Amino acid sequence: MPAASADLKLLNAFWREPVARVVLPNGLTLIVKPDHSAALASVQVWVKTGSVHEGALLGAGLSHYLEHMLFKGTQRRAGREISATVQAHGGYINAYTTFDRTVYYIDLPSEHVGVAVDLLADATLHSTLPADEVTRERDVILREIAMTQDDPDNRLSETLFATAFRAHPYRQPIIGHREVFSAVTREQLTEYYRTRYVPNNLVVVVVGDVEPASVQAMVEQHFGSAPRAALAPVLVPDEPGQLAGRTQHLYEDVELTRGALAWQIPGLTHPDAPALDLLATILGAGDSSVFWQRIREQGNLVHTIDAQSWNPGSVGLFFVSFTCEAGNRDRAVAAVQRELGRMARTGFTPAQIRKAVRQIVVGEINTRKTMAGQASRLGSAEVVVGDLDFSRAYFARLAQIDSAELKRVLRAHLMPERLTTLSLNPLAARPAVAVVRERAGKRADVEEIVLPNGARLLLQPDSRLPNVHLRLAHRGGPLYEHAGRRGATGLLATLLTKDTQRRSAAETARYIEEVGGSFYPFSGNNSFGLAVEVLPTDIDRALTVLRDAALTPAFKASTFAREREAQLAELQQDADDVVTLGRKRVREKFFGPHPLAIDAQGDAAGVAALQTKDVVALHRALVVAPNTVLSIAGDFSPAKLKPKLKALLNALPKRAFTPARVAFHGAAAVGDFVEQQPREQAVVFQAFPGPGARAADFYVSEVADEVFSGMASRLFERVREEKGLAYFVRSARVTGLEAGMFYFFAGTAPDKAAEVLGEIEAEIARMAAGGIEAAEIARCQTRLKAARRQGLQTNGAKALQAAVNVLAGLPANDWKNYDAHVDAVTIAQLATFATTYFRREQRTQLVVRP
């Protein structure tokens, strides 16, 4: 496959990048990869222990419990000091637990790598697991378990693993079973920590603007003194081969059917693993994939469908997941099986294989966009596979796969007797008798060009990665929609990625995906548009897609009907998540008749009322030269590309455009409201007016939001850490150009809702009284600046940010002013902000409870 081989050559530079691997005398493995493209670093500690390693306490969630506990205090530090220190150095600290590993990481400016190494060594090797914190965190995790049971996607996932696996520990939830977890003692948790968190079971990965020798010295200083310890092997039983199909259908209080078909497959190191990944990509990755086109677009049986090959250990699952109306479930399952049978007979075209290889290559490139992504890739190679050169071998194998090989793999692994079929359905669909059967440097300035027709072009060349992102953006959103037709902008953005006068939706998807590109819409409170990301060799193809979408959309009636139904299905799905549901309800109450009451995806009534003529009219009004910004970032030559970009923008209609302005006069529904939902947890909201994006005190709201949010916030410390009242508590914002909403929300036990609301009010009062401490605001300012730096690592983020700034009337290079704006915020300004905005007489409070 010459084309595939050419794509794989793009990765050769990655294989040549220096990676240092050192094993310390105490058995700890250190991996360091320098990347001087930005003054950032990711420091990660991979502990080779996860839920499958819990032995006699399998199903107790010990690994996840420890993940929560390791930042609660060490022999040298109090718990709060850890998160506060990270924030003070501009870092972000977090952790996650999977079946086979627990990973702790800090992403921060590279000049503070030593701080991250010290903190992570202290936490992983010297945590004290204080008794009071063990008790308090048990209550928090019990709320988290209740939250997972409120999430239908999580319930389906847990049921899938429990059904597909009968002996392997994968059948146990990572978080643990409520009853088993509740019985865990501090002594058992401490023993697990003592035996598994030893240096010879740790891998430290550091990627960023660092020198390997310096990093090694830091790691030796902080990790090297811990002695090697006995590490008993944990027996992970093999999964017996499945001999017959298994089926289970659940009926619960949900709006849509969620379905899954899964087959047992061998693990990641099996020779067939690359072919299984390729097969999943062909079948279910993207809008031009086999399943999307045949089952969604042509069959109209599902709202969404995809396929994945998941096999991180010795055994895994190849699974197809979809959402659909309840009445289409069985037909969707039959359609998946029919397509698999057809592919097993007819095989795969060279074009399908080339496209899938390109998509996988692009995916590999995308993992290199951030320091954290690179570190995660190295950690996976070392811990999961045991070979840092795994990727090179994987892609060499991938290059050898042809149609005959794919047919063999499909027939060998996706057999009916290995199939597990599950679904989660609305109660109304329950049958009478339920049947259950078994390279570049720092960021350069954005070059802005204003064309005579009013369109604007933004250029950000960066040759660090062979990747280019183009963003065509327009002002739009709720302010430009008619009452009773909310959601038109979101639907318009989606339809622009579909049929054009030159290509059908399927042909458009195939045209961009066969080169590994991605083409997708975006829409928000103030803007909408199109994004396309490709390799540098395919920029002309990206421009063709953008030009056709913007200038010659077809708006076919059949596509309109299908995408409108899909948007309605997403709105139905939102109703299944209690937090999303509550957030929408409080937004509606707060904004009332103002357009910002409903987000860019609209509401069910508005979307259902939309007709093709509505989006055609919106397209005519908004996709005009004076309302257009084309932003491009990545590996391109400005001199060569400018004429083509200008030609695209010059082709836009020159019709006049007047920005919409709708006055906001304060909260529409002031008072305290309660809504009952069939859930286990309660979610509380308090909403207040907030500044728009162009307001003088917008940056004060940035700092205020950070003060109330995050693991180091006093609100989090008080509500979760000290009192154990909630699993999550924080603030957030809905931001328009001229108006906004600043709100607090928390997930808690129903009988604790009033107490949580009281804590929020106490924290508001502290800010209003000028009680925010100097060190506290300094940490928040440092964290915000570092977060902005972290958030602008990718070409997509840089292109989007520049486009949104210009649409909002801000300078294209306003990103350079962010640090100064944030640093200028004072404690007095925060107090004024709180007394101005957080007043009870303009508050909308909502409690969603069982």
C-alpha cells in the first residue's frame, strides 16, 4: 500500500525523537522526553496498580479510593498545602484510575518541574491517609457512586462489562460496588497502599521544556531514597472463551435507547490488534464510515453510531455503540450484523483502507499536540505494553494489512458466539414480559488582514507538528434566532458540513476523512462556524470543503429532517443527566424571555418547529463577508497560502450585516425553586447576573470564578474536604457579549442541599467583605495564566481563540494581554464584584432533588 506507507513516513520524525529511559537502583523507572516548543511540562507518576489488582478485596474500589486520598496529607504537608502549592506555581493537578493503573499528574510551567516532582513523590510514597480524611472521603465517593448510577451511559457500560466478562476482573466496576466499598477499613486501605505503592511499581514520565539530566537528578533526590520492596504478583484470571451469544435489555427512566454490541478480542500485544483497530476505524470512525453511512444516513435507524477496539490488557472488547428511538433497536442491531456479514464477503476497498490508515496516523500525530498527551503516550507504552518502541512496531504492522487480512480478522474475532448484545431503553418500550438471555518555538503574533469586503483573515504559522487547523467563524447564536425557533444556529452549523451542490453529505465526509482529516461544526452563545483539520499536504482539500460548505450548501430536505431529529435526540439525551437538566432549567428561569435563556442547540419545541427555510434564511443573513473570520494555525506557508485564502473570502456575499443587540434587565425569575426528578442525588444551583465578554469587569469575573472553583478553593475545601457534603461544588458562567450569568452548583445528598447552599452563601459573603486573602488571589491569578497557556497548545485552540476574539470586537492578539488583565484584579475589585452582582434580590435558586 504505497499511499499508506507514505502516510506512515510522517511519523518517522517521532520515532527519532530522543527519549531517555532509566531504571533507578530501587526499581523505579524514569522516562524523560525533552520538548522545547513551549515553556511547559507534564510530570506524571504511573502506578502499576488498578482495580484488577485488588486481590481478595476485588470490587472494593481500593485503587480509586487511594487516588482520592493521596492528596489529603503527607508526612511533610497538610492536604490543602498540596493543591495550593500547585496552583501557586500555575499548575493543574489531577489523577485517574483505570483497570490496570493509577496515574497522578501535574501540568505546569516548565520552570517549576522540581516542585511537581517533589509533590508527586511526597504524595505517592509518603501519604499518611489521615483517619478523618478516610471517613470524609468515603462519604464523597459514595456520592460519586450515586452519581454514576444517575448516568445512563455509565450504567450501560457497567452492565456491558459485567455481562461480557465472567471471570476477568474487568467485570467489576473501577469505582467499586457500593456495599463492598462501604465496608473497607482504613487498615485495609493502608495495607493496599503499603504493598502496591513501592518504587519498583512506579513509572515517572516527564515531557516538556526540560533537560533529562536535571530531571533525573530531581527524581533521584525525591524518589530515590525509598527502598525497593517485595511486590507479590497479583493473579488476574484468564477469561474463558465465550461459547454462545449473550443478550440483556434494560428498561429504565430514559428518553432514548442506547445499544451496544461487543465481541471478546485478544489483547493489545496480539498480532491482530492493529488490524482490529483498522477495522473499527473503517466501520465506525467518522461521518463517512460504513456504519454511519449505511445505518444512519441511508437506513435512518440510529441517531449516532460508532465502533471501537478496546484491548489494553490480555483480553478486550470490539464494540459498536449507538443511540436510537426505542422502536428501531432491533432493526439497528440487525443492520450492524448485516453490514458485518457483507464486509466479510466482499472485503474492503483500497480507498477505505487508505482512509483508515490516514485517520490512525492523524490520531497518532494528535497525541503529540500537548506535553500531557506525549507523556500519556509514553506511560501507556511502558506500563501497558512494556515497550517504548511499541508504536513503531504497531505502525509497521499496520502498513502490511490489506483487504484479505481484514476479512480474516473480522471472521476470526467477530463471530456470533462471541457477541454480547445490550441495550438501555425507555420504560415505555418494556415488553409485557421482559426477556433476559444470556518543532517550532514560542507562539508568534497573529497576522490579521482585513479584506475590502469586510471579511477578516487571521494567520498563525507554526511548523512544530505536521498539522493545520482552519476555522471559519461567524457571529451568531441565540441572539440571531427567532423566538420559537431556538436551535437554528446549531442546526445550520451541522447542515453546512453535509450536502453541497458539488457533493452529498456522504461524499463530503469521505472526501475529508480519506486523508485523515476532520470536518465538523461548532456553535455557541455568540458564534458558530466550521472547523477543518488536515495534514499540510491536504490544505487545498480543506479549502475546497470550506468553500463548498459556506457558499454552496444544498440543504436537502432529507438531510435536514435527519439532522433535526438527531439534534432533538441530543436534547432528549441531555434530560437523562440531572446536572445538565438542572443547568438548563436554571438558565431558562434566570434569562426568561432573553435569547440567552436557551443555548445554541435550542430547545425541543424550537428545534421541532424549524423548517428548511429557517436555516436557509439564517445562512443568507449570517454567512456574509462582514460577518466572517477565517483563522488558520499550523504548518503552512503564509506567502503561498494567502492568495487562496483571500480568494475564498472574496467569494463571500457582500451583503450588509448589523450585529444583534438585546437588552438584559436582570433575572427574570427571582426566588427559590425546587424541581423533582427520579434521581438519587440532589443538585443545587444559585444564579446571578454576570458581565458580558466585553464588560470592563469581565476579568474580575475570571478571577472570581477561579476563587470559587478548583481543588484548592476555600469553597471546595469547606464543602467537600472538611464537611464531605458534596462530590462536586464550583462556579461557572454563561457569557454573552453584552450579558451573562454567574452561577454556583453542587451535587449532594438530598438532605444536605440546604447546608451546601448555606456554605455557598457564606463564601459569597466572604468575598463581598474583602475576605479573600492575598496569597489566595495570587494562586488564582497564577493558575488562570497557566491554564490559558495550557489551553492554547493546539493549533485548533489557537485558531478558535483568535477568531472568537475578533468576532467579539477584541484585537486578534488580545491573548497577549490576558496575563496583565488577570494580574490587575484586586481584592477590593472582587469585593465590589460580589456586592454588585451576588445580591439575593437578583438571585435565581434551583434545587433539583428526588
